[in-house]
Amino acid sequence: MTETAATAPRVTMDEITALAKRRGFIFQSSELYGGIGGFYDYGPLGAVLKRNVKDAWWRETVQLRDDVVAFDSSIIMHPLVWKASGHVDQFHDKMIDCKICKHRFRADHLPNLDQCPDCGSKKSFTDPRSFNLMMQTHIGPMEDTASIAYLRPETAQGIFVNFKNIYQTARKKPPFGIAQIGKSFRNEITPGNFTFRQREFEQGELEYFVPDDGKDMAIFAEWVDARKKWYSDYGIKADRLRFYELPADERPHYAKAGIDVEYLFPWGWGELESIAHRGTYDLDAHMKLSGKDLRFFDEAAKQHYTPILIESSAGMDRTTLTMLIDAYEKEKSVDPNGKEMERVVLRFHPKIAPQQIAVFSLARNKPELVERARAIEADLRRKFRTQYDEGNIGQLYRRQDEIGTPFCVTFDYDSLDDQSVTVRERDSMRQERIAVDRLQSYFSEKL
Ligand code: ATP
């Protein structure tokens, strides 16, 4: 692919991981003991950032719709769930090892099998071996094959096996959807690219059940549009996002249509979400193995039918990482003393930004300023995500730019006389004086 302005990496993963650590977004899990591959912890800002991503997904997918209901299933389910779904028999990746440098790879991630990309050795690979990605545990005190259980590799199966419980108790009939956000686990052979490929991650999954009345492809298209709108509404740049339509030979045999939502990461395009028309495959599989009827009874037609499934499965950690990367800008700027400097700024959408307003007192040791600034912050906190800070204004701005806070408010000496504060906007760096008693309405409008 030729590089255009849009496709050339604007930021490296080293810059992102360094910023994430320095500012408290994301840390390597168990760093104290040398870390553990494929697991991450979200720091004070990262935890809020990820929560905002999940809240935004939940709001548009569940809360604002009258045709989608909420759900929350357990991580460990009966092992037969994974037999029926095909995960026990088919959820495999092929792994190979380089016999010289001992590095391990996913066979399908290598451009060819002639030469090791890490040490350059030729014909040094072992034969590919199948590796099941499900993580196992044991239930109860006996560690034998009868007690094996799996940590779910996706949240969707919890929805399928509860389909009847849900439509009966929620009094819903197709077309309607069931959504949940939750942890999933995959024993990835080669976790990497920071939080892009982890062994423990969160998914937001929507399963939308539709009658077989010829409108299924139109509903599929409506969901693709809804998801496009979601990414755009929450600020992801359109030229770094693509909706890749899977040709028939890249889709499972039962899927009538499939779209991968991909983002242009610093290393290339990577999947954020998959939207799929799965036919009746999942409910059929559970009916077959369990022997129970999961069909829907259509009162009007007086007949049972198995609804068709449209699925949207989005990674909440990958979306959070995308928000960080997409927001990142490095630009030339001048500091408050007129000195040239490089400014790093995260241009988060205000709904996604972990903090929305930072309130400063211009001086640390002037109780009359500190008290008033703290009182303003306490007042704004009831409605917005805020933080109080004090000290050198240049350093304070630099910190807030780097964590993507859209507005800074400074209470200075003049404020004591004119009862106004300086409000500085993150992206334009424009400053204006606003009366303290107008701040609530000013920010309600802006945020
Ligand atoms: P990949 O091809 O990258 O392994 P996949 O096609 O197996 O992903 P799906 O099974 O379609 O992924 O899962 C739906 C979504 O869950 C993905 O689009 C992704 O956002 C997220 N996801 C899957 N695996 C991981 C992982 N190991 N780490 C973080 N997120 C993941």
C-alpha cells in the first residue's frame, strides 16, 4: 500500500506506551514481578477512559433503543456450551517455533515459512501444531478431566443459551437484540501490540434476532450504519477507519455477510469489531446438543421458527487503545513565556476524555486563591469530570494537554476583583474570561 498523509503513522507505539505509563493510563500487569505477557492494568486515567468507551457503547446500543435489552452472563459456563459452539473442537490457532532462536509465532501471521523474521534463520521452523485458545480451569476440589471448565473466549454464548429466558421475561419478540459487556479470555500464542492482542480483554457484544421475513440483510445494513455513526460521533477520524466487507471465502460457511471494522494502527490495519450475519447457526447448534427447543413462537402465525442472528462484536480494550492513538497529536507551539516548544495533546472527544475540566489556583501559597479555586472545582464536579491542581501554569497546561482535558480554568489575582476566571480551550488554546457564576451554564453548553 502506498503511504498517504492519512496512512503514514503519526505516532509510534513506543510513544503511546510511554505516554500511557507516564500519565497513568495503562500499566503492564504484575510489573513488580517482571510482568506477565498479554495482561494489562488500567491506571486512574485509563480506568475512566475505558469506562467512558463502554458507557458510550452501552448508551447507543442499549439505553437509547427500545429494541435492545441488557444482559450479564457468567464467565464460566457448562463445558457443553463450548462443545456446541464449536470452540472445543475448532477454536485453534497453528503455532510454530523457530528451532534456532526459540521464538514462537502464529503460523498465519507469518508472510512465509522459509525464514524466521526474528533471527533470519532459514528452514528453522518446527511443523505447525494446533493450539486451543480457550483457557482452562477446574471446578471443585478434584483436578481431573471431569472437572475441566473454560473461561469464556467470547461473551456471546451466554446470550444464546439464555435466549428463551430473556425473550420470555423481557416480553420481546424478534426483531430485538440482547447486549452485554464483559471479560473474555484467549490464550493467544503471540499477544502483542500493547493492549491490541491480550489474553484477558473486554468485549461489547450485541446479538440481534430477526424473523426470517426477507428483511435480514436490510437490518444487517442498518447495524453497520449504526456502528459507523458510533465511531464518527465519538471522534474517530473517518480516514483512519475502514469497513472491510468479507468475501464469501473469508466468512464461515453459515454466514451470509460479514464486515470487519478496522483502524489504521501505527503497524497497519487492525480489527476493532466484527459485524456478522450468522443465520440460525448458533441457536441451531445449542438446540441440537441440548435437545431443548429455543425457537420463538409467533402468536399471529401460530408457528415456531428459529430467528436469524445479526451480531456486532467489538473489543472494548482495542477501542480504548484506538481512542488514545487517534487523539494523539504532536505539534509546534509556544509556551506562556513565548518560548518555542513541542506540544503533545490528546484531542479526545469531550464525552470520552477521562477529565473534562481542570481548575487551577495560580499560586500554591495564597489561601484566598486556593480556597476559591477549590470551591469552583467542587461545584463543577457535581456535573463534570474535574480535577483541582495548582502551581506553574505552563506545566499545568502541558500536563492537561497530555491527558486530553478539553478545558482548563484558572483562578488568578484578578479573579478576586472581577469574579471571573480564565478558561483555556485545549485544541485552539484560546483563552477567555468567564464570570464564575456563568461557568456551569458555559460548560453545560460546551460539553
Ligand atoms: P483477531 O483476528 O484479531 O484475533 P478475532 O477475529 O478472533 O480477532 P473476534 O472473535 O471476532 O476476533 O472478536 C471480536 C472482537 O473482540 C475483535 O474485533 C476484537 O476487538 C476483540 N478481541 C478479540 N481477540 C482479542 C484479544 N486477544 N485482545 C483484545 N481484543 C480482542
